[in-house]
Amino acid sequence: MRVLTVYGRIYADCLRQALLAIRKNPWTLLLPVGLLVANNFASGLILSLGAIGRFLVWIVTAAAMSCYLYFLGEVVAKTRVRPGEFAKSVGPYFWSVANLFFVYWVATLLLGLFTAGTPQAPTFAILLQLAAVILLNASPEMIYQRGTYGGLETARRSIAFLQANWIEWGIPNLLFLAMFQWFPDMALFSLGTLGEILDAVLKGALFHLAMVFRGYLFAELDGTSHRQRMYRWRAAGSA
């Protein structure tokens, strides 16, 4: 019961801080869906260029993710940010994201070489994607909070973080994922185009809240042990 109480306090504090941070920058709730629409539009245009287009899609996606990580980092730092900062938001984390993409691309290339011509190739490709989602789950925080640059370094440190904190990190992430999946699509889709827009905006806002919450949770978990957290938060609760 003490463990549940302590981590309940930690999660509640991270959520409180996330709400306060977003209140200073409410417009960022629209950022995920805005970047997604822009990325999909740009990707659709350049895919017509063939092989070079597929390569450029990776660059456009890395730029969009770098942009989001910049604003996310500023929100978590409780700094006021403005849409006018888009011009400088791409640079800070572009190569960190691109390097991580390169590691994943090499992994898919090697997997394709080893499984070429086998009926299990699609299954292995899906397993690789699933492994990336799980093992690299903390890579955004590693990039914008710890400043990792190399793709292998980001992957290694993300995996090490998850090994040390997989329960504490996994529970709230799974809860947010369940909320995201539970979101009542059909009720909004009955409104037609307006419902689809509202659905995308609300899901993007929920995603942003989860990412800001994760930012505070990562800062709390990384570099501290379970025993240290128990002692500090129990002491704070009894003070």
C-alpha cells in the first residue's frame, strides 16, 4: 500500500505540473494535429518523386518531430512559447531524430536481407516495429531532456531507462493509451466533417497532455532509484 500511495503522489504531481505548464501555453494543444496535417501534406507531395521522395519523407518527418520536441521541451520547462518560434524549432533536435531514424532504417534493411524470400518476412517486420515502439519509448525524453545525439546512444539510453523503470513508466503510459483507444470516435464522426476535425483535435490534445506528463515523470524517474523515491515522497507526505 505504501508503494501505491507514493507513486500515486508522484503521478498526481506530474499531472498537476503538466496542467500548469499547458495552461501557460494552451495553444500547444493544437500542435500535434497541426504538425501531423502539415507532415502528411508535405509527404504526400514529395512521395511522387519516387525513391528520392521516400528519402525526403524521412527528412520531413524528422523536421516535424524536432519541431514538436522543441516546443514540448519549452512547455515542460514552463517557458512561454509562441507560434512565431517555428522557424528556429527545427534545428535543435533535427539530427538527433534523424540519427535515430537512421538506426531504425539500418535495422529494417538488415532484417529485410536476412528474411528476404521467406513467408515470415512480414511478421518479422511487424515485430521490429513493435520492438521499436517499446524499446525506444523514452527516446523523445532522452533527446530533449538529456540531449542525446547519436542514434545508438539514444536507443541504448532509452532501453536502459526502461529496464530500470519499466513498471513505473509503463503503467501511466498504458493508461493514456487506453484512454486514447477508448475515445468515442463514433459519437463525433456522426457530426460529419466537423466531427472528424474535433476528433483529431481532441486526440491531439490528449496526446500532448500525455507527452507533457511524461516529461515530468521522466525527470522524476531518471537518475533516481525506487528506494530514493520512496524515502523522499514518504518524507514529503509526512511533513
